[in-house]
Amino acid sequence: MLEGDNTVATFLANSYHGEYQMTQLTVKERDYLLGIEKRFIQFREFVCAMPNVPEHSHIEWFMSLNHMRLIQGNMSNDISFLACLMAKEFLAQRFDVSSLDMAAKAQGASGLDIDFISNAQRVIGEVKTTVPYKRAKGDFGAQQKKSFSADFRKLGSAIADFKFLFVTDNATYQVLQRDKYKNLLPGVEIVMLNSSNL
């Protein structure tokens, strides 16, 4: 399946400028991508085969939505993993990422999202897919601030040659440009992951 033009893995491996090749993916990363692709295909097939549900048929809607949820599994973990691969793609432009396996650590597990050695230099990073809470009006919500604070502490306390905070949402990136957050991240490069830098 990895050879197909429409696979998630092929899309990521050949994304943007074609500089990030499939050979840079580890076996575990490829397997994880295949799992995402399999779930995506199952989800699409289920939705396409779904009959029209009668209006106000809450039981049938529940059964359909519940089945979709079972197929997709923990989508937040999948999104985080894909964002980590995007971060790896960014890092590959500046470092030797051959020792970096984004599937080696379970998504959501404790510890740094990125931690590897390149040419005798330690490179670390955190990857955030956070979207600012709407009611916070241009800032993070209380729980989001708590999560970011934990990541700031991890990055700040670690000894490394290069430190990165990767984000995938432009509004999040803009919030982090404020002095109250930037001052908490001395020596940390904040990177907005998008097509212009991958």
C-alpha cells in the first residue's frame, strides 16, 4: 500500500518540495502511517455506504456515530503523530535525523516529544497541535496554559544545544509571540509548521 499515490505515507514522504524522502521514515513510523491509512479507508468506506438516516432517529444516529468513533480510535494521537513527522521534516533540513524515530514513544507519554543527537549535539523539542480556546479572546484557556507551562518547564530544564517548540496553528503561533510567553522560552526557537518551511 505504501507504493500507492494516494497513501498518507506517500503524501507525507513526498510533501511540499519533495525533499523529504520515504527513506527517512523508520519502520515504526511507516507502520504507524499504515495504521492511520487503514482507519481512514475504513472510515471513508463506512460513511460512503451509510444509508440516509431518518430524521430524528436518535438511535440510528448514535449507532452510526459510535461506529465512526470506534474506527477512528484516538484521532488526537494520530494528529499529534503527523505533526511530529512534520517537525521531523523541518529538522531534517538542518540536522541528521537518522536516529530520530517519532513512533518510538507513544503519543501522550511523558518526556520530550523530540530528543536526539545529531553530530554530537543534542536537539530537543515539543510539538503542540493546540488551537487557542475561543473564549480566551486571543490567548490560551486555563487548561491550555497549564499544558504549555509544563512544556516550557521541560524545555527550560533540559540541557541541549538546540531547543524547539513546534506549533501547527497560526493563532497559537501568534499568541506565543507575546512577551509574556516568549520570556518563558529563552533559547527556544518557536516554529510554525507549514508548507513554507517544510
